[in-house]
Amino acid sequence: MKLVTMFAFGALILSPFTQANAPQKMTQQQIDAMVAFSVQQMHREGEFSSMSQCTGVSAQKLEQAFRHSLSTCFSHHSVDEHKMDACFKQEIIAQTGLSQSTIDNCAGENDVQDEQITQLEVQIEKLERDIEHTEEHALSDTQTAQLEDKMAQLDHLYTELHQLQDQAMYGQLSENEKRLEKLYQELGDNAPTAAQEAKMKQLMDAIALEKQQELSQLMQVIGDSQRQ
């Protein structure tokens, strides 16, 4: 459950309320639109399913808890991001019966992957600087062999990095996008059959509709807030 991402987005939507001279609460219409958009994003990224697998709580119950918590906290704390965050975490615990440690562990799975990517990027940057510095000087046979070893290490690190980045990107795909990606992988370099072409078009049309609906909901939430 990407709480950090969700509240960063929430802060963007709430900026017209918090930046005004006198903070304004969200209307019920704005709250409903924000909740609907957030739930759609959670569904799109498979967050309820992955959180269910991690916690043992059904995806349906998690969605109900998410809707209730978000609506309740927006109603009472929409002008204060920090109170909103604290309220949401309290409500989620109350609605699901999960402990804070369980929520943190499950919500932190993506953080672990991000940290792995960051660590690899730091290693790659350090190794590239080392290689660049080494290449500036005349090298003995031993130093040349060491340089080749470092370049091989660099290739290996880049392979690991790309694999992690691909996994992270795949985790952000909607179910239709995952199906389309799987179809592309199955095809490889082969030409698609008529049935596969039809399936690809069906999936691409569905993905385009999803994007259009997301944009429409986002514009509605932003537009409602700016009209206040």
C-alpha cells in the first residue's frame, strides 16, 4: 500500500485549501471524487490484492477500510496533511484489526525494492568513477586485467539494476497492461496471429479507456478544488 505516494498526491490536490489565507474544508462532493480516484488507482496498481496476500485480510475488506478511512480523515483533517496522515493510519488499524507493525512491513515491500535500486545506482556510480580515473593513466598488464574485471562487475551491476527496475515498473502496471506485456513476451520476435492481433487491440483499447477515465477523474478533483 503506497501510503507515501497517495498522500503526496493528496497534498497536491489539497494545495488550494491549505495555501489560502483561511484554510477551507473539502466539500462532500470533493471528498467523494478524491476517494473514488484513489481507490481506482489502488485497484489499477493491484495494491488491494498484494496487501491482502501480505496481511491475510481480504481485498474487499481492505478496500472498505480504505474508503472509510480516507473519507473520514478527509472530512476532518483535509486542511492539515500531517493530521490527515496520522488519522488515516489510526483508522486503517481500527477498521482492519491489523497491527501497526504488520501494516508497516507490508507497506514497506516497495520501499525495500527502491532501496535496492538506490544502492545499486550508488555502486555503479562509484565503479564508473573508478574506471574513468583508471583509464586516465598508462596501465600495466596487471592493471589492465583489473580494469577488465571492474568493467565486468559494472556490466553485472547494470544487469541487476535493469532487472529490479523492470520488476518495479511491472508492479505499477494495471491488469490489462500486464496481460498485454505477457502477450508481447509470448510473441517474442514472431508475427502475431489474427487472434493475437485482435486480443492486442482489445487490450490496448481497454488501457486507453482506463487512462482516459483516470485523467477525467483527476481533472474533476482538481477542477472542483479550484472552483472553491
